[in-house]
Amino acid sequence: MADADTPIGIFGGTFDPIHFGHLRLAEEMGEALGLDAVRFIPAGWPPHRGRPRTDAAHRLRMVELAIAGNPRFEVDTREMLAPRMSYTVDTLLSLRQDLGWHRPLCLLLGADAFLGLPGWHRWRELFELTHIAIAHRPGYPQHSWKDAMPELLREQIDTRSGPASELAGSAGGRIVTHSITALDISATHIRDTLHSGRSPRYLLPDTVLDHIHTHQLYQANHA
Ligand code: ATP
């Protein structure tokens, strides 16, 4: 039963476009961590990646279409509506203003995104604001990925790791890892596939693909 101690998952991304890799991550992490909700937060202007190529309104609509019918999934437009680019630390501070400081939050990250964490603005402060849940996606197996990890991240893993059952006990500060079904799908590959006139069907929901076709997104002349 959901209560004020049940963690909420926070899942940011460019979602350009959203695909089954994202959706399985959210579904499996939601179940494994007992998340009350998973909030998809499409990036407005991601600081570390430059401006996304597709209009925010289209990326938002594709997320809405993809998550329709899943009672645990919701979309949050605060980054897209922000006048300036949003850093994750600011997004979490803004969420804390809405949700209070006691509610456990859990930032969902693919293992590749976690490895890039030291490049994020004020990244160490994230642990004061949220738990972090790392989903192991293809190419980042749980048994060997620590070997490739910078020392400062390994320290965080060593001091903060714990079982998912501990997430509900505090608002943030823990790290959990969980292996999810390996789906080697990326938005880059989908964009490239469309760009070259091939079909990305079965890599993303049909409703999202219909939206892409209707609005002629990711065509060669939209590069
Ligand atoms: P791009 O190819 O444009 O870089 P992407 O497919 O990696 O995009 P993002 O929007 O950058 O998607 O990713 C948002 C989050 O989803 C990140 O934490 C990323 O690690 C995770 N993610 C993306 N694709 C997968 C996948 N196939 N399996 C598991 N996690 C994924």
C-alpha cells in the first residue's frame, strides 16, 4: 500500500524518442524497488549533451503516448517548461519543494549514465536529495563494471550501497543496483534507422512510431 514512505522514481532523459529500453527500465525498476510512481522528466536542454534535436512538445507527446495506460507512470514537464537549461540537482530541489524533504526519491539511471555522474553539475549534492538506483543495461554487466569505474564513484558505491528494502527508510543517500532485461536499444539507433529510411518498428511503441510518421520526425531533412 502506498504511503508517504514509499519511494517515487525519477527518470530523466532526452527521450528523443522514448523506446522500449526506457519503458522496461521504468517498469522493472518500479517493480523491483516497490516504487509508488515513476515520473518521466523529459529534458528541456540537457547541459551535458547540447540541445536535443527534436522539439520539446514532440518529445513530451511521445512520452505521453508511450506511458498511457500504465497507472504507475507519470510525466513531469518542469524541465521542458524551464526558461533555462536544467541541471538534475535543480530539478531535484524543485521536486523537493513540491514533495517535501521526507519523501524517499529514487533517481533511476542506466549504468552508462551513472558512470558519467562526476561530470554532472554539483553531483555530490544529489545524494542529499535522492537515492540513486542503477539499472544495468547491455554492455554494463553488474559483475565487472566496477573495474572500469573512476575511484570517486567506487567510493560512493562502497559506502552507500544497500538493498532496495532500505530505500523507504530515508529520503535519499543510498545506492541500489538492479539488473534489468537486456534490450540493446538506443534512441540514436532509432534516429539513424529512420534517417536512412528503414523501419524501427518493434523497438518502440506503435503509438510513438505513428506520431513520428505523422509529424515526419527524424527524416533526412530534419537532421
Ligand atoms: P541517445 O541514444 O540519444 O543517447 P538513449 O536511448 O541512451 O538516447 P536517453 O534519453 O539518453 O536515451 O536515456 C535516458 C536514460 O535511459 C539513461 O539513464 C539511460 O542510461 C537509460 N537507457 C536508455 N536506453 C536504455 C536501454 N536500452 N536499457 C536500459 N537503460 C536505457
